[in-house]
Amino acid sequence: MVKTSIKGRRKEKEVEKILMERGYSTEIVRNIKYMRRDYFGCADIIAINNKHVLLVAVTDRKNRARSIKRLREFTNHPRLCFRKVCFWYDWDGWHEETVG
């Protein structure tokens, strides 16, 4: 059985690859002294291109509602940032949802 943290990092790398193929520069949150902190408390990846700044939360179906709630709490102003959540369904692949 694969640890969820290892599986999560693998999925983050997959999302990072997809974003880079779409022309974004990306940065994944890093562990600091065995502690992980999300960007702004809600995002695993920050992706930037000429038009958008994406805050991407990579999560599973079980934690989907919590990720959406955190992104909505971060900002309700649609011009401040473009928000997207990516979900991995083991049986169905990647799904993206714009939050806002």
C-alpha cells in the first residue's frame, strides 16, 4: 500500500507537468522541517503565465469540499486571482473545476 503523502506528491507532479505543457511556470509547495504548509492555506501549486495566476489544490474526492471551501475563503474577488481545483479520481482520471 502506498502512503498517501507519496501518492499526493506523485499527483502534484502530474498536475505540474500538465500546467507546464499549457505554458505555465509552476512552483509546488515544499516541506519545511517535516511540516507542510499550503500556499495561502489553500493551494499546493502556484502556476503563472502571461494572463493568469492559478492557485491549484490537488486533492482526492474525499477532501474535495474542504479544498473548495478554502479557496473560496481565500478570496471572493474574481479579478484578484483565477482559482482552479484539480481532482484525481483513480477510476476516471483528472478533473478540473473553476472555483468562484
